[in-house]
Amino acid sequence: MTRTRLVISGMTTVHCVRAVFTALSGVHGIHHADVTRGLALVDHDGTVTTEALRHGVRTAGYEVESVENERRQLPVI
């Protein structure tokens, strides 16, 4: 599982948050998106490209300022 952190410009209201959440929900491979004003943390299967995430955000009418990928590993018990 991969987590990607998106910093998004122009998001100022709850409507903005809903619009980005809805747009990201349509991107194939995303398991979960936690969206707040100006930020989205997206958990996906690793096949989702940065361009697909940017396109999803653009669909909602906003622009991604920066992208940071982080590999998440489950602890071994």
C-alpha cells in the first residue's frame, strides 16, 4: 500500500473538500482518501500515477502544488 500526500491550492470551504474527495473517489486504485482544506492523504495500491491524482484534483477545479509518496509497511508480528 502506498500513501501519497497532495498539497492542493485554492481549497477554502467544505464544498471544496467534498469536490476533491468525490473526484479522487473516481480514480481507479484508490482505497481511501482523507481530504481537508489544502491537503489530501490518499491510500492506494501503488499503481496510481501522480498524473492520475493531479487529473482527479483538476477535475474538481483545483491544482496540486506538491506531491509526496510514502511507502507504508505493515508491522511484522
